[in-house]
Amino acid sequence: MSKNPWVGSWTYRSLLNDPDGSVDFDKLEFGEGTIVIHDDNASELLTGTIGGPGWSLTLHGSRAYGSPSQVRFEGKGLVGGELWIYDYIGWLVPVWPNSTEQLQRTAFVGSVVRTIPHSNGNGGTAPAGVVASFYAVKVD
């Protein structure tokens, strides 16, 4: 087992940053998938994948220890023959002193931006520059 807290499989979900509280929660979905972070035995390197049904991106970036620990990486790949690029920044959620291992799951939270446009699957374009918030929960 790696001592690197980032290594492993994470359930990923992202939501659009819409300030309108009346928007149905299910209409805020931006992305859903699985992040897998590899153990590269390098102090700051981060590699892995993010993907779901019909899509997969290769991750490359860095991690830094601090309070809280931080990751920053790019997800890049061909999806349906089209280049997708997303940039991510996230922070490991600290352990709460009034919780327990049974009640608090290891998670990280952050922000993602669509770096280049791509088709949206409905005949239109998913524009670059759209920012969403995300969270990822470690899978045991």
C-alpha cells in the first residue's frame, strides 16, 4: 500500500457553478466518472486517468504537500476521434477531529475548466472556459 494519499481509485463528480438556487440539482451535472492515480514513486509527479462510459483522458500533473495537500493536473485524450483537454486543481479534505474513519471518507475537492472546445454530443459545441466544481471520493 502506498503512503501517497492520492494513489488509488476515486469516484468523481462535477457540478456547474450556477448561482441560481432554484435550478434542479440534476441539471447542474457537468461530469461523472472515475479517477485513477498511479503510484509513480516520484515526489511531485501525478499520472493516471479519468473517464467514464465512452470517454477516457490521460492525467499528467503534480502534487504538493501542505495544509491541505494539493494536486494540479491536465486531462487529455481523444474522445470519439476529437481532442478533449481539461485542467484540474484540487485539495485533499483534512481529517476532521470530531469524526471517525467510519464516518469520514477520504476525499478531494476542487475546480475544473474545459481548456479547449469540443462537440457536445447533440450537434453543438461545448465551449472552452466553462468552470465547474468537483469532488472525488476515494474507493476502498
